[in-house]
Amino acid sequence: MAARGREPREVPPEGRREVKAPWAGPSDRGRPERRGGERGARVAERPREGPGGRARPPAAPPAFAGTEADLRARLREIDGRGYPAYRDIQGEYVFPRFTLFVDHVQGDPYASPSRLRVRVSQSVAQFPPELYGSRIRRTALADLIARAFAGAIRRIVRGNRGTGPSGLIAVDSGGAEILERSSCVVGPEFVEVRFSAALPAAGRTILGREAAAMLLDEVPRLAEAAMVYGSLDGEAVRRHVGVAEDQEALRAQLAERHLVAFVADGSILPRASGISQRPLTGPHVVPFESPPELRVELAAPNRGPVVGMGVPPGVTLVVGGGFHGKSTLLSALERGVYDHVPGDGREYVVARADAVRIRAEDGRAVERVNISPFIDNLPFQKDTTSFTTENASGSTSQAANVVEALEVGTRLLLVDEDTSASNLMMRDARMQRLIPKSAEPITPYVDQVRNLFGDYSVSTVLVVGGSGDYFDVADTVIAMRDYRPHLVTEAAREVARELPTRRVREGRERFGAITKRAVVVESVDPYRRGRPRVQARGLRAIEFGGTTIDLSAVEQLVDEGQTRAIGDLILYCLHRGYFEGDAPLAEALTRGLADVDIRGVEVLSPHGESGDYARPRLYEAAAALNRLRGLRVKQVGV
């Protein structure tokens, strides 16, 4: 269950390029600061500095600080008034067992829902400290609490309390993956859940009694049901935390065990459908079982020894007939960069954290990418060491996708023949005879895949069903038969010896340079009609200023909270000056994500505490920036 959309930012520009947000200063996020200690006192917002050091007036009236009784009285006072009067309840309210923060009130019943937080002291919540004693444990516990809060909403919240979405309460609780989110914060002092609520109205008239039922009855029950350890299944809590910790431990062992991925025996890889991440169920589901030759044992701190298939570095082919599980295995590895919830079936499927899925992407924009390792000698002497186009072909887009992934540091590429440009992947002997290399600008992937590994230690896992020419360059060949993997490396090599392709290798002795690029700051324009506008449009698009970033081909983006965070990460890096000078694109985004790691993903929010972010990876953030039409970059070295 996810929070609804967010209102556009309304930070007034002072000059086209000067935008101040709560995180614009080095340490002051512009959060409210209490003046005085007595209950019922007003809370004044700390002035923020504008250009030239001038104090900026508060963006909103001072917020109220009071008690549960004060909130009840205020709701009674505004009952029957016009909807804007709901703003009178913004503030902080102390209940007997928690504190409620009303951070933002929507402008009318049809606007994005109001933003609230509920905070429970650990003296009440009483989560054992060992459950949040490390970063991964804290992330997993917060994930479970958010899911428990969402479950409690389904049981407790009535909804349908007036016009439109009146009565809605929602929290960002995620799907199959365990991600660092801003919807729940856990620490030694308190547990806090950030959620949205559509305050009730009849038309645009406040329904104060219905609002009281939401905030004074339903919210306390939600807090008690989801944010107090004694209300939860302690065994399930520990299992959730332990499974996440185990996955991180398995992933950490890959490099030392000379592996790039691992699939545990007993894993359920097929999904219920092509649009679902739920595991397939039924009598025909085939649990994964490693080929004996690739079977390894890794150690998980909670489960203990875990046995399964280790995928070694180098060039690994996944072959087999159609509908036998080739792409299903690759999809599991693609998602293996994330931890999964218990019962997902892929809890013990892990890949290198820097693995990137690669595909063709006709029509995408490409800006000054050095695709010469794959494509050069274009007609009319078009430069491919600094290739730019607004409408890439299948081959140029896939070449750019590979090089951009290398630019941000991936060491594992995941490629499926079905979603690749065939002319970039292979050129057989007959085509070589008909069209000589002097007339063909493309160097196919088959002739560069070994250079990638030899020069940059970049491994490839490649699903192929139609080209045996890759047998000549493969280190490992896995055949999928009825969803069961079999090691057939020696058989593939024997076939290659008996049936030589007679094709001529067209690659160079070396892969070629990976050129770093820096963002031209003026080209990253978040403005639309004089105001900054950055907003996620579902999972696969970001509205950024006057353009839309199309993320439909960025397959490892798994949560809409990541999409929101990526848009605001780009804006954050822009405001903080991380793109300035000759800072490589990857370095600038890494600096922004380092701030996220230190201060939490909510540091990206121009609104202060926000409950609708999930931490993105560097690779998807860079992919989004690279797909920003109008982006300009400069090459800054190799």
C-alpha cells in the first residue's frame, strides 16, 4: 500500500537558478524549533537564509504544540468550516502512548493527502536493541513495521468518510524487496511511522467528527497494533530481520568466494505472472537445485550453512529451449541486488551489489558517450568517441547502456538475447562474407565480452537461445531444462570444436577506454513555468521541469519510492553543487547518496520529513540522469 502522489514544490525562485530547499544549507534543514517548554505553546520555524545571507520568512504559520485534548477541541472548533481551516491543526500533539505530528495539511479534499507522523518512545515500543543494532537490521525492522502498519490500516481504517478519498490512511510499505525507506524510522529513542491521510470533508466543508474518528481513534489503534513489539509476532519479527541480514552476509561473501551470484537450493524463481512479483504456487512449481559441479556452501549468520549454485566470474551463458526458465533465472539474478522478504522464494538469491541489467532501448537520448568500443567508422565521419543523439537505434542505445553502466562502476552485466539488438550481439560468418568489416561500423558484443573481463574484470551473464557462436568465448555454460540447471560447458566446447563457426573475430586486442563525463549544470533545469517541478509519475517516469524522464527500460528500478528519491536526488545534488566543476557524473551522485547514508533518505525531501522515499542504487540514479532530455555533459578523462 503506497502513499498517493505529492504536491509540486512551490519554492519561489529568486533568479532562475537560485532555489532554496530545507536541505539547501550545510546543516540547517529549516525544521521547526520549539520556543519555550510549556504545553500549548506555539512553535516557531527557524528562519532560513536566502541569497546574500538574508533571513527568509517562515514558509508556513507557526505550528501548534499541544495534547490529545487540544486536537479534539480544535477539530470540534473547525467542524463545518471551509476546508482551509484544517490548517489550524498543523502541529505536534502528545497522546498518552505516542506523539502525533501533523506536518502538512492538504489544500482541498482532492489534493494530495496530508502528511503525518506518529512517534512511539522505545520505553513504550520496547523493541529489543539487538533488532536494530546494525544498519541492515535497522532497515529490515523498519521495513517490517511499515508493513505491519499497512496491514493494520487494512483491518482498522474505515475509509470512505466523505468526498473523494476522505478517510484514506496510507503508508509506503513496499513489495517483495526490503529497502531502506523514509516511511519508518527506528532508533534507540523512538519508532516513527510517516503516513498520509485524506482529511474528511463533504464537498469542501470540514467533517470534524469524522476527522476525530480518524486521528483520535484509528491512529492510536494503528500505533498500538504496529509500533509496539508486544503487539507483533516476535518470531516473525526476528525471522524478517534475520532473513535480510542473511542475504547481506551471502552477498558479502561472493567476492571472497570468487563468485558473482548465488542461487540457493530450494529457491522458487518463477513468479505468479509477468506483472506480479509473487512466487508461483501449485503442483508444477520446480524448486531450484544446483548442478553438482557448481554447488557451493555459504554461511548465513541466522540460517547457518546455505547450499546452492555459485556463478563464477567471467562469461556465463544460460542456454536452453524456450519456456524452460532461462529468463526466469536471469530475472532472479537481476533482483538479487536487493534483499527479499521471507516467503518470496528468492530470499537466498543474491548477486553482486553492482550488477546491472542491459538491454536495447530504441529512441532514448544519448549525450556524449564513448561508444567506440562497439561502434565506430560511421558514415559521414560521425564521432562515436563522444556520441550524441536524440533518437538512438537499438544497437547504439544498447552500446550506450553498457558504457554508461561501466562508467558508474558495474562489474556484472546481465543480458538477455530477447531484449538485445541482434546486430550488436552477433555477426555470423555468412554476414561477414557478404558485408566486410570495412563496411560494418559495429563490433559485436561477442567480440568484446572477453575484453571486458580481461581489461576491467567485468563479468557477463548472458541468456542465449539462438546463437552458438558465444560457445567460443564462454567460461561457463548452464542449460535450463524444465527449470532445472545443468552444467554443459564441456559439451558446448565440444560442439564448438566439431562445428566451427568460421567467423572472424572483429574485436580489438583491448576493450577501449571508459570515458568519464561531467554534467553541465545549466542543462539540468528543474523549472516549469518559473517554478521547480520534480515529481514521480508512477514507477517508470519522472517529471523533471519541462520534460519527462522515461525509465521504462530501467528494469532494476523496483519501487516507486526509488523513483521519487531519484528525482529529488538529482535536484539535491544540483542544489548542493555536487555537479559543479569537472566532477564526474558518478562521483556527484555518489556524494548525494553518501549524504543519504549518513542522514537518511528523507534528507532529499524539500518538505522535511517525508514518508514516500526508498533508497535508490547509484546505477538507476545515473540511468535516470542519462535519460534526461536536454542534458549536456563534458568529457573529463578516462
